[in-house]
Amino acid sequence: MFGFFSSKIENIKQAVSNTAKALVGNISEVVAGEEEFSEFLLDDMEDALISADLGVNYASELIDELRKNKNIKPSQVKEYLKESFISVLKSAGSNSIEYKEGELNIYFIAGVNGAGKTTLIGKLAYLFKQKGKKVLIAAADTFRAAAEEQVNIWSERAGADIVRRDKADPASVVYEAIDKAKKDNYDVILIDTAGRLHNKFNLMEELSKIKNVINKNAPESLRECILVLDANTGQNGLAQAKVFKDSIDLTSVAVTKLDGSAKGAIVLAIAKDFGLPVKLVGVGEKMEDLKEFNPIDFIDAIFD
């Protein structure tokens, strides 16, 4: 079941307890004692699913199916939801991080400022280093001094090398990183990028330029374009996903701050609306608290 990092989430039930209450607990309360579905009950269920950040489209689809399928009773709703959730997560694709031994592996990390992008890069660098890989970070968020300093600190913690050029063109930093990685036989490049959504056009142009540099200089090495989402953003994460998917060809999602969030259902909404698998989840502050996402464990914990 597990991929490159083979990292199981310990205490996953605790990590997703707030999401479980918001998503499954509230639905259980809505249908408690009901023997048949009425329009009022279905409307209440739909409101509860949307409030749990499942996404309007997916919530409506689930309720429409209950309207049509007269064989499902309120007492069977949890099993119905569980089967649907597992199906949606599986249909989005593999949850394992792509990696090829003996080759350069590039990971393009995108997301809005504040989502935990730079922290995730540091922790991902640490995971690769723990596997004995030679890791290079490309600090391509060059116009925010705090971002560069932060990624520098994380690179030192992880034991990774860094290419950093303050105020330089981000694409040139990525070009330099690729050149260095080829010459010095690195296994991994992690690319940190800007996330200034208030100036969307410029940001997307910048990300497209970086992508073009990769496509021109190391097209066979790009393994993942990962969107980093803060679990607490809930349905706002859908809007963020659309912006970045329109600009770069996203392959997967990493969800940070899943522990303690009541909005973890965003992983289902992203899988349903965009066909993007969640591959990494952050469940704590420590270096090793970045884990590969296991959909079966996640769903079992929510319904336990």
C-alpha cells in the first residue's frame, strides 16, 4: 500500500478526530432515529456535508443518489458514504510519490503563501535525506526575503543543499539548480515557488516560466507538480486548486496541518472535482510528521 517513504501515520484517529466529527458525526446526528428519507432530511444532510467542506458539487451528487436509490435507508448512510469516499480517493490515482532510482527527480512545489509550502519542502528534503538521497533545494520564491531565509533554515535542518539568489529571476534559479544537479549527481531537486495570489497574472506567468525551464532542460526528470493546501482553508482550497491547475499541470496535492483541522474533507473534494490524489499530509510540527497519505487508513479513521 505504501510507496517510496513507507511512512504510516501514527495515531491517525486522533489526527483526523475533528474532521470525523464534522463529516461523519454531524451526519449521524442528522439521520438519527429516521426510518425513511424525506426532502427535509436530505436537505439537512446536504447542508451538513457542505458545512464539513466536502464541496458543493460532491455533496449534491451524494444527495441526488440517495433521492434516486430507494433501497438505502438512513441507518445505512454511513456505509454508503464510506464506500463513496473510498471510491473517489482511489479513482483520483496513486497516493505514492513518484520516484525513479538512479535518475534526477524534480518536484515542483506550488501553493499560496501561508499554506506551509516552505515547511513542507524542508520536511520532504529530510525524508529524502533519510533515504540516503542527495537533495538540492531551489529557492525560487526570490522576491520575499523571509521566504528565502526560511527555506535556507529548513535546508540546513534537513541536511540538504540550496541554490539561492536574492531578487534574481526565479526561472534562472531553477536553471542553475538543474545545471548543478546534473554536474554533481543529485538525486532530488525540490523547487520552492511564490504564492502571491493577489497578483494572479504575474504569479502564473512566473510559474509557467519555471515550468518551461524544466521542460527545456530536464523534461524527463519532472516527477510531481504538487499543490500545497492548508487543511484549514476548507473549500477555499478548491478555488486555489483551480488557479494553479489552470497554470501548471498539477499531479498531486499535499495537505498541511491536517491534525486538529475539522476541514480534512477537502481531500475528498479535491479528488472529486479535480481528479488529484493527495500524496502527502502534515500531521505535526516535527521533521518526521510529513507522511504519505493512505486513503484506506484515512477513511477508516474517520468512520471508526
